Amino acid sequence: MIRRALNYRQAHKVWPPGVSRQAGGHWLRALKWQVKKLFGLAMKIFPEGFKELIKRGIVPVSRSKRGVMIPQVC
């Protein structure tokens, strides 16, 4: 859901119906912070930074300073 909302925001410059501006802004600010913290300014925030965080097992929209790891199901 978050990824779809960020895609929609990037394409249309507004948040999709059903996603509040506050929630969307929280996700986007958290994503920017995580990407800058781990990769510096060398990487685009979305979608490259989002994908790389997922690949590393980190929740892309977490505000935690240490980063929240994605739990392993199996």
C-alpha cells in the first residue's frame, strides 16, 4: 500500500484517494531520512532507495534511528 501511494504521488503530485496528506508526508519524510542516513545523497529517494532498503531487510518508512528490520516469516 505504501509503495503504491508513493508511486501515485510521484506520478500525479497528489496523494491517492484514501491516503491522508499527513500519513503520506510521514512516509515520504521517513523514506528520505532512511535513504540519506544509509546511502547519502548518491541515490534517488524513490524508487531506487526504497528498493535498496527492502533488499537490505529494512522497513523503508521507519523513523527509528537504528532502522527496523523486516521480520522473516520462514
